[in-house]
Amino acid sequence: MFVIAGLGNPTSKYKGTRHNVGFDVIDMLADRYHIRVKDKKHQALCGTGIIEGQKALLVKPQTFMNLSGESIGAVINFYKLEPQSELIVVYDDVSLEPGRLRIRKKGSAGGHNGVKNIISHVKTEEFQRVKVGVGEKPEGWDLADYVLRCPPRKERILLEEAFDNACEAISLMVQGKTDQAMNRFN
């Protein structure tokens, strides 16, 4: 089984913000594969279904971004999964232009506190990631203020395209075709 976790912040206050692109991708995957992400367990909203012939658990942690590892670690431990081969995390990346994707098989947190917390709870940096570019913060802005704002319409259009591409990438990744996804979308 694959756990596909999208990072974000709960409550409608954060809907549509740059920091919630992980939730947006999970919502698009859920629509595409007819998975209901409504079950409340492991401090998350979860939904189980089939993606490209593989059993998948879609997860939207409700712990707030910087504590995402509490929820994802609980899921990994409960189902006795191997993060190296059964976890895919989707999140925002300020070092990528809006709408760009970067897929990785492993890596450091790269300054992302949500990912840092996941690494701490799953005890490894070796899990697959889909990073969605949201662009660098403007000079003089606070990073939190930037990522917790909704992007302007022009950027949102680029992000919507990235969400679609992220879904395509994940459909390849669950089939064991991560290298193909990296070649196509990085």
C-alpha cells in the first residue's frame, strides 16, 4: 500500500494558500480516482482507494504544517509500512518557480519545517517527494506571510497545471516508475 500525503494547514482560513498545495494535489487525486478523503484517523483526513492498480491511502494531516510528522508517522507505524518504498509526500517549495515540479526519491528537509518533522517521526530521509513550486518570497517579505497567502490568479493558473502534473507523476510513481516521472516532470 502507498501512503500519499499532501502537506497543508487545516481549516478554511488556509484554503488556496501556497502552503496548502499538498492538500490541493490530494483533492485532485481524490477526484480523479474517486477516493473519499473524509475519514478522521491518525490526526488526519484519510481516504483509501486504488490508483493505477495499487492500493493507496490519501492523507491530509490535520496537525498543522510544522507537525505533519506526527500524523504521517502514526500512519506509517499503524500500517507497518516502509517509508522508503511506500510513502510519497507532496508539498510546496519556495525555491522552485510557480508551477514547476521536482520529484525526488529522497533528500533533506531543505528548510521545510513540515518535511523536517516527517523525517523526525519516520526516522529516515528516504521517502519519495513531489515538490510543487510556489516561487520565492519577494524581498522584504516574511516567509510565513508569503506562503500563507493565496497567490494571484496568474500564479494560481500555473499551480493548477502543476497539480495536474503532480497527479500524473504520482500515478507513475505508484507503478514503480519514479525515474520516468522525474524525467518527464523535473
